[in-house]
Amino acid sequence: MNVRLDAVDWKILKELQDDGRMTNVELARRVGITAPPCLRRVRALEEAGVIRAYRAILDEKTLGYDISAFAMVSLHHQGEADLRAFEAQVAEWEIVRHAWLLSGDIDFILECVAPTLSAFHVFVLDHLVAVENVDTVRTALTIREAKQAPRIPIR
């Protein structure tokens, strides 16, 4: 569902992506309106599902998660029930930060973090490969992060 946004809404979204912790008064100042209508607009954007959540972006390396890796998973069967069952399993694994259902040769790609290479290896062998419908798993360890932009491009 597309939501109709005006120029002020887009400014609000841009500012909140840059700093989701700013006060409503500061946000209103930055977008050029007063605080009460700014708060109403933010609430409307939240209710419409445009703003899904507010989160802190944590540094995994500082917290001891030295391994970032991707797991590319192919399933034996790709029926809707099979895909949903795998998605439900993925939701249980805290090691998986993001998961996407893909088109093409790979059914899912999982972005994972682990404290050590052996912990990631245990996850792959004891959990991921052990899922009944999993056909193949290929993994790729990251070397370094080249870009992190958890933002939607706003003109």
C-alpha cells in the first residue's frame, strides 16, 4: 500500500533516519513546522506503517561478535508451506540478523553474526543443515564492512 506523503513528511522521515533520538521540538525546528503538527505527522506515519520502529544500531565487533557471514540456503521443496516453515525456523535463530527469500538458484540468504568462527560452524552444522527440507548451504565469511546504510534513499 502506497501512502501519500508531502514534502514535510519526507523531511521528517529524512531527519528521523539521521537521528531517531531527537526530540519532537528539535524535529519540528529542522523541518520548519511547530511541534504539535510535527508530532501528529510522526504519529500518522507510525500508524500508517511508514515508520516501523526505532532502534539503536549496535556495533557487533565491540560486543564480541567477530564473525559476520552469509549463508545461502537452497531447499528441497519450495511450496508455500515449506517456505513458511523454513522462515519460522529462521525466526528462532538469534544468530541470524536478516533473512531474505530470493528468486533464482538460492532460496534464502541469511546474514549471520557469531562470536567465533567455531560458533558459526556449529550453527551451520547443528542447526541449519539439520533442517529436514534444507538441500544445500553455502557460506561466505565477510572480510570487512564496506558500507552500512540502514536508510531508505530520500531525495
